[in-house]
Amino acid sequence: MEVSVWIAALAAAITAGTPILYAALGEILAERAGVLNLGVEGMMLVGAVTGFIVTARTANPWLGFLAAMVAAGALASIFAFLTITLRANQVVTGLALTLFGTGLSGFLGKPYIGQPLPTTFKAVAVPGLSQVPVIGPVFFQHNPLVYLTYFLVPLLWYYLYHTRPGLNLRAVGENPAAADALGVNVFALRYIYVVLGGMLAGAGGAFLSLAYAPTWLENMTAGRGWIAVALVIFAVWDPVRALLGSYLFGGVDSLVYTLQAATKISIPSFFLKMLPYILTVLVLIVATRQTIVKHVGAPGALAIPYDREER
């Protein structure tokens, strides 16, 4: 294939992987705090429909983006109350959250199916950097929500590993009783990071409806929330690895269509849609085995409700 085709495929991989990256970063925060939230898919859908509705009514995509984060954060706060305060089973509650978010988004978005947006997030070339051969077209000719992740990933990485609040976050996820004994408010931190994680999932949903495919369709996330949950394991709960995993999924999602267009080979569409998920599962299996070998696993208190009376 021509070089230009590969460049277009790599650029498309970044765009396709960005909504998964937002959701995966949010799930990393929640799981690092010891809370397993399987409601990512539902929160993404609520974020997508809220962002679309607000943008359709205000003609301001930034307001839609912020509204999506707030709506998903509100949904995450319900999950936090049930699992942190009431100590409900996190797996069951997360699945219920996904079902609720799917139904709620379908109900709210029904009048907006097929309706065009007055404005969306457009690609903005970064002056100077966008002109660099290969690197420019791949990384610096995207919409602002993609550029936002370029700052968010290193910021979260530095926060997790090089700040005292980041140390407290990891301590709450590893050994909440010890953190509590040292004066760290386990319940408050878990609430904060679960809600922040939900807001980032909402941001991923808004990316889909406001930038990636500016429209509203029921279940438009198409399983990306579940992929984000799986990629957290692949990434070993690390933001930089989450970025690589997200772009890997996005690359496969877009590359198969690019190959079909470039080689003129007729490939069944259902098979193309299946490939990214198959590859993600295979990569997840391999990554999990490597994780076990290196003795690097999930946070020690992941999915375990904390009770001060039992410490």
C-alpha cells in the first residue's frame, strides 16, 4: 500500500481509540481506588446522548461535552452510594448500571435519532507540528478532544506515581485498612475517584456522538465500554499502557476497512466488525499471563467493600 494509506490508517486509529481511552482512564482511577465499575458502557451511552441533546439545543459542543461528563458522573455517584456506602456487590451493581444507562439513553435519545447537529468538534491542525512529515498527519490533525488526551494521559501518570494524592489513591486500592489507620479518608477518596471515572466515561461517550460520528443512535458505543474495562487489565492499571491499548483497538477497528479499500478485496462486513474484539481478547489473554509472571496484578482490595468495623 502507499505511504499515504498507512498514514491515514494510523490517524484513524488514534481517532477510533480515543473514546475507549477516555473510558479506560476513568476505569483506572476507579479500580486504583479499589472499586470495580462494570457500568462503563451505560455511563458512556448516557454521556453520548446527553452531549448530543445539549449540543443540539445550545449549538455549543463544549457545553454538550461538559454536560455529558456531569450526567455520567451523576450516574457514577449512584453506583458509588450503592457500593461504597451500602456495600452492595460491585459486579452486580455495575451490570445493573449498564442496563439502566442503556435503557435511559435509548429513552432520552429517541426523539433525536437521525437528527443532525448544528455544530460538532472539527479537526484543527496544530500550527507547525501538523506539517511535520508522517508525525504531523498522524498526531496533529485531529479535533480538540483528541489533543486533550495528549495532556490527560501524562498528567494522570504523573499524578499516580509522583504525587502524595496519587500515593493515597493507590494505598486505598491496595490496603484500605492501613490507609485508614494513617488518616486517609477511604470512603471520600473512593467516592471522588468513582465519580471522576464516570465523568471520563461520559467524555468518551460524548466523543462518539459529537466528534467521531456526530449523530445519535441507540447503543452507539457498540461494546466500547466493555473493551475499556478489559483494556484496564491489559494496561496493568497504567495510563500510558491504556493509551497504547486503546490505539491498538482503534487501529484494528479502522485498519481492516482501510485494507479493504486499498486492496479492493471483498471481505464480509460482519467479519470486519468482529476482528477488533477478537484481537482485543487475544491481547488481553497474553497480557494477563505476562502480568502473572511479573507478579504485577490488580489492586489488592479491588471489588472488596471496605468496612471500618472489620479492620
